[in-house]
Amino acid sequence: MAVKMDLVDARTTQRLLAWLIDFLPVLVLSVIFLPMIASKMVASLSAPQLAGEIAGTYILYSVLALAYTVFLWWWEATSGKTLGNVLLGLRTTTLKGERPGWGKTIIRRLLIAVAGIVPILGSVLMVISNHFDANGKKQGWHDKVAGTLVLDIKAGRDPLTTGGAAGPQSFAPPQQYAPGRRFVGEPDDAQGTSGGVIDSVPGAVRAAAPEAQESVRPRPSARPKPEAKIVEVPSTEAAADPDEDLGHTQIRPQSPDAVHLLFDDSQCLDLAGSILIGRNPSYSDGDVGVHLVALDDPDRTVSKTHLLIQPGVGSVWVTDRDSGNGSCIVDEDGNVRELVPGKPEQAMIGHTVYFGDRYFQVERP
């Protein structure tokens, strides 16, 4: 199922119904207490001693109504929820998609209450005033003053749990690379990386080839998902690897959110930390604690340092390092996201990342 990325404004009828649901507990208290108070006031005409009982009943009614109101405002201020919002799938947020806080909540609620000077009609008109908003019916009058939005999280995304108005991109790791900046220690030819640590070598043995300018080939917008099985490389093959002196991959305990990368040649890489992938990758300024992963690419469609891969929660963050042939992410429905150099993009479980003529799929261990 495709992820809903758009923010959807609540409809006028949803806002009105949510407000009526929020008001319902106060209405129930009024139905219970006000007739009781009225009858006792009538009885007090002949029995003055009932005055104290009437005052006690009225104070109890006021305290219960005030306690519910404070709770409702606190709930909305700290989570964007109210009784009506929860039942109808709405959330109150700031313009940035954050929790409204006490100040904004008090402003919008007080404006609705003040509009009640005109009984019933005034408050209702304030609640549905977004219907008269020329700016796409986003905000009512009280929302414009308070700087808030009311969003339908059933029809769209909930910004309070998905990174605010900016979306999941706000959860991305900080960018440590700027396109066009020369890598520190990057050789001008395809010599081995000095001082680097190869965390894993998908693609078996890398064939030596004379240095030449990287070829630029057009990539298809989408490709079929890899169906290759995971193949465990025997130790005898590993011993034949010319990069053996750079060290073997260290096996680490897998966390519940761990993922691994299944490459198109059936090689599998457990992602325990940040890695740089390429034909002959090297570090850049700010690449701290990053491992280097060299790939076999006889056709030289993969750049020397092509991708930065960083682990996320049940996902990976992929950053193109200004590669010659570019990169993209294809989801399970075949939707393609081209990577902008230097900008991290999230690849979820089941997504496939293409770079040059190579690709890998993000999977659970």
C-alpha cells in the first residue's frame, strides 16, 4: 500500500461534528445538574434553608465542567487531540505541523467561546468559518488568529508522527556532503583506497581495469525486483579475494530494527552502520565512523564513491554522492524517486535502490 504523503485539511462538516462531540460531556452535565438546581431554587422560595444545598450543587457542576474543559484543552495542546478529533480522525497542529501548545490552543478555544455571545449561532459560525476561507478552506477565523490547522489524518498524513509539515525528510540524518566538493584523499585513478576499511565486498572478485573516464549510461525508470537468493560466500572464496588484506566483515548482533541489503548478484550485506558504496570508495570531510564497501563493476557504470548508506528505523537513508550515472529508489508499486545529489532519501523495507547498472533491495534479516 502506498504511503500517504499529503496533508489533508479537515472538511467543514468534520470540524463542526468534532466540536459538537467535544461539547457533549458539558451538555450531559448541564442536563443532569441544571434541572436539579432549578427545582431546588423553586423549592427554596418556601424553604430558605435550601440555599446552601443549591450553592453546593452549582459549585459541583462548575468544578466538573471546568475540569473537563481544562483536560480537553491540555489534550489538544500537547497532542493535537480532543474527543471529537480522535473519533473523527482529526488533529490540530501548528502551521509547521507541530503540537499547538497551550498558547495557540487557548487563543482558538477562547475565540470560539467569545463568539458564543451570540447563543449557539456565534460559536457554530466560528467553528465552520474555514468554509469562507479563500485560501483553500484551510483555516477558520480562530485558526488564522492562533496560527493553527485542523487536518484529516485518515485521508492524509499525520504530521505529528511523520516529521511535521516537511514530512519524513525531517527525520533524515544530517547531510555531511556537498556536491562538487573533492573527497579528502580521493585518488585521481582507480588505485586502492589508502587507510580505508572494506566492511564487505558484494560482487566477489573485482577485476583490475585500466583507468578511464567513467561512462555515463541512461538508466531505466524502473527495473524488476531482484529475485536472487542469498548466497553465503565460502571461506575458500574469501581467501582468494585480493582485498583480503583489508579485513573481513565483522559479524554483529542484529537489532530488532536491523536491515540488510540484498544485491543483484545475490550477495547480502548486514547494515550495522554507515557505509560508502562505490567502485573504489573513499572518505570525504565529515565521514566519521563510515565503512567503505567496494563493488565489482566491470562496465564501470558505478562511480568510485557512488552512495552513502545510513541505517534508519526499519529502513535506510540513501544519499547520492554526485555520481555520474545517478541513483533512484523504486518502491513496491513501481514508483520511482530520483536521488538529488547530497540529499538523503529514505528507502523502506521492500524498496530497491538502483545505481549505475547495479542495485540492491532493502530487506529484514
